[in-house]
Amino acid sequence: MRFLGMARDNFLPFVSILVLNYNNKKWLKNCLKSLASLKYPKSRYEVIMADNGSTDDSIQYVKKHFPWVNIVRFDKNYGFAEGNNRAARYAKGEYIAFLNPDTKVDKNWIIESVKVVHGNPKIACCGGKVLFFNQRDVIQNAGHKFTLIGFGYPIGFGEKNCSYFEFERLTAFASGCSMIIKKETFFEVGGFDSDYFMYVEEADFGLRLWIYGYKVMYTPKAITYHALGGSFQSETIPLHVFNQHKNILITIMKNFELRHVFIGLFIASLYNIYKIVEFSRSKRPDFIRALIKGDYHFLRQLPKTMTKRRIIQKNRVIRDKDLLKLGLIANPLESIREILRLRKLALKWDGVNHKP
């Protein structure tokens, strides 16, 4: 064990587990039952369900069946980024763990995560192995890499779980569906960017941690089963396209050094053309409009983004080239290859994990 205090409950840090919910009643039973079975002292963790203005009866269901869960009700849907930022303000723990409602965790999820982050001030954040909810021998992610296109890709996506994924290592960022971080550090680096609403916020946040001099770790022993897209609201797909596109551009502009800003924006433009052609073939003009809207939003918000950039670059303690050497940022060719490969793989796995 990494620290002697693990042998006694009183030495274990208090952890606040945040489950951000939006109309996901059907997933809550599996998620909360797994949290009730954690191999971690009940007195050393709390579970907070922050509700993003759900219109189903999620709150009533949790009150009735899981009365030990603390419920925080928001007046509207603040999205993943700001919703979790707001939820974190209610956390009493030294550490906060973010968890999607469409997940189920292994009983050792928290204890194995705590072993990694506790007692090492430079390791700020930890993400475990994420497997598919209904294909538990298949990797959803075993860590991540950044790309110069402004977002990251999951290592091992769609591959069979094997010994290759059983080694603890540095990772670019932790999955937003299941991660743990010291609360003080979360607020120090600014939390998730609330302007993102949803998508790319985890990659942006992880990149910011590295820029500020912190490390993010992957541990295979903290296991989560995640229904990819299980909490997805299909009627809002154009909104998802819009958010992902604008957030990619903002992430490039805020975080990379100037040379990589130009490279990233150029590659992102090519990728955007590819998506427009793809959406044209599938006869989705609403998706194309969402991309154009994303470009417009990025340009309109550029002064605000540049203010954020100045703050981030002022606090930079590691160069992009060092992150490339560490293997945390993929080079341009790798970025393009992996994103196109994963785009095809995602179609294969989409929809097969949507039943609790």
C-alpha cells in the first residue's frame, strides 16, 4: 500500500461522490446500489445526487429507495460542466469523485483510486479502467491521449480486456464518467469550463492540470462499467454536435502553445470539412447548421477565450513538447488516424449498452 494510514479507517480521506443526473431514473438503481456496496467505510464517504432539473421522477425515486443519498436540486439543466462545478460546492470531502448515473462501479473503485492520489501532492487526479456496461470484457477506456485537434481519445476502445491494460501509468486525462480528484486542486485550476456545457470538458480539464504542473494517473484496479451514451438524449443530437465542435476549437485556443494552436486549428478545419461531407451524405442539414453555429459561437466568444488563455499560459509549468515526449499528446498523423478509427468503432458499439 502507498500509505500506512490505509490500515485504519480514521486515516482514510473523506470522499464525496457526485452523481449528476438529468432524466436518468432508469440507470440510478444500478449506480446507487453499487455505491452502497463499496469496500470503503460508510463513515468516510458521502453520495450526492445533483439533479439538473429532471422532468422524470428521479428525485422521488431516490428519496424512496436510497434515502441515504444527499439530493441537491438545481433549477435547470446546467450541463455536465457547470452542473458538476455546482455540485462540487456541496461536497464535504477532501476528495471528490465524479460519476455518471449510467455506470456501475466495482466495490474497490474508491479504495483503489484513493491509493493513487492520496499522499502524493503532484498526482492530482486519477481515472480507472472503464469497461462497457453489458460487455464487461471489452475496454471503453484505459486512459486517454490528447490530440492536437482539441479533444482526446480513449486508449483501448473496443479491445478485449487483457494484461496490456493492467499497468498503472500516466494518462492525459481521466474519463468524466468516473474520476477522482482532490477538491482543493479542482477549484484551484478552475474546475470544468462552464462555457462548455457538455463534451470535451474532461480533456480540457486534464490538459489544464498538466499545464499547471499536476499529474493524472490511470489505474486498472479502479473499475467502472459504463453504458456509452446511456444518458444520451437523442432528440438533442444537433445540440451535441454544436457543443462538441465549439468546445474543440476553444480547447485548442486556450491551452496549446502558439505553434500548436495553428496546427490544431488547421487540422480541426480539415476534420470539419470531413464531417460536413459525411453529414451531407447522410442528409443531415441540421448537423451542418450545428457545425456552422459552433464556428460562429467560437468567433463570438474569442475575446473571452483569449482572457482564459492568458491566465492558463501565465500558469504554465510544462511545455507542449514535453507532453508530446511523455506520449500524452498524439502527433498530428496519429491524431487524425485515431479519430477516424474511433469514429467508425463508435458506430459499432453505439446502442448496444443502453439497457440497465
